[in-house]
Amino acid sequence: MRVLVVEDYAPVRGAVLTALRDEGWSVDAAGEGSEGLRLAQSGGYDVIILDVMLPSIGGFEVLRLLREREVKAHVMMLTARDEVSDRVQGLDLGADDYMVKPFAMEELVARVRALMRREYDKKAPLLRIGHVEIRTTDHAVFVAGEPVEFTAREYALLEYFAHRVGEVVTREEIKRHVYDDGDSLSSNVIDVYVGYLRRKVERDGYPPLLKTRRGEGYIFGQRDGVPVDSIPANSIPADSIPADSIPADSIPADSIPADSIPADRGQKDPP
């Protein structure tokens, strides 16, 4: 998961960065409005934490421009001002949540988790994919009913896959959502971590969960019980479609060659 923190007060910015990175998320930061706007428009963020009082461009104006330019990330506003009018203004401009300083870091992290679930259309904090269960509140993972330990980076990758279940996830998407912009990545580091993950989640007697799509990326689990690449285009026999299920007038008269229809077609057998 990828978060952008736009906050000018360095001690607050540093504390928020540390708390979010402890969750295993990829986090970038900006100390003023114009830089925050530039980063936010670069795309790929799931959540943006945006202070109201910023140098160069204020937080409300940054938010207005982001929504005007159709940036879809969820935005949480931070402010030392607790007037109702300020909260209403931020929400009306398109903010998804609002926190007043000072705040408890545990609450901020919990609110970010809630916005993450909203981003991927997940309501419950428990994710189930096949024989793997992921508890996002405390990062507990159970494989075939047994608890398994994951490093912060492994967990971040696993949770991102779980939110994208049944979809092809490219290496570039993993790089954007699991690693910080400043991380120096060797050419095969993503493949190495996928290998770590595969060894931890696969079990004998259970279908494989993590598959490699050569030249494209990876697929984790299956969507609605059916792997996305498991149904060939020609998998439905033509003779399984009832003849009377297609209205006769939906077939153009000239679409069937005359010589393809047997001469006795449509005639009754003689008595």
C-alpha cells in the first residue's frame, strides 16, 4: 500500500512516516504544498495525508486541484483548527476523512487502514484467500490454520496481493505500492520476495495460490472462485447452447451461406 504525507512540521511528518512504515507501507513525504501536489499527481497513491496549513499552496487548495484533476486517492486532512466550518469545507472539497491535531498515532494508522479497505472495496479487517487468512489490524497471518511469521516487507507484499486477488499484478505496480520512491532496488529483488512469499503460503494438499504470468507479472488467488486465466475462450461447446436461445431475427439473412443448409432441413420425416 502506498501513502503520501504532506506536512510542513518536521517532527509530526517524521512521526507519521515512522508509524506508517512500521505498518510495512510504502510512504513518501513532502514538506510544502506545491511539492505535495506534484507527487500526488504522479499517481499510484492509495491514501494522501494532507495538512491544511502548508507553505506555497494551502492544503484546501491542493485538495481542490487534486479533485479537479481527478486524482482518485483517498485524502485525510490534518489540522490544528477544530472549527466545524473547516471540517465541512475539507469534506465538501472532496476529503475522505479529517483529523484534528494533536491526535493519537494509533487512531491515525487505524483510519488509514480503513481508507485502504475502502480503496480496495474491502469492509472487513480479515482477508481470506484460499487457505490463507490475513488480519490487517495486527498483521497476523494464518496459513492452513497455522500462524506464520512475515517480515514487514513480506507482509506488505502479501497484503497488496490480497487486495488485488485474481488480478495480474505487474512488477511495476509492486514497486510503486510496496517500496518507497527512494528505495534502491536490484533487478531481481521483487522476484526474490515473491519467492519468499510463495514458500510461506503454499502448502501440500492445497491449490497453489501465487502464480507467475510470464512476461506480465503475478496472480494471487482467484476471484469469485474462478481463476481469471482458467476459462479458455473456446471452453463452451457450441452444442451446449440451445438452438432456440438465439432469436431467429437476430441473425442476418445473408450471414449463413445457402449451401451450408441441408436440403431436407426443416422438412418432416414422411409418415
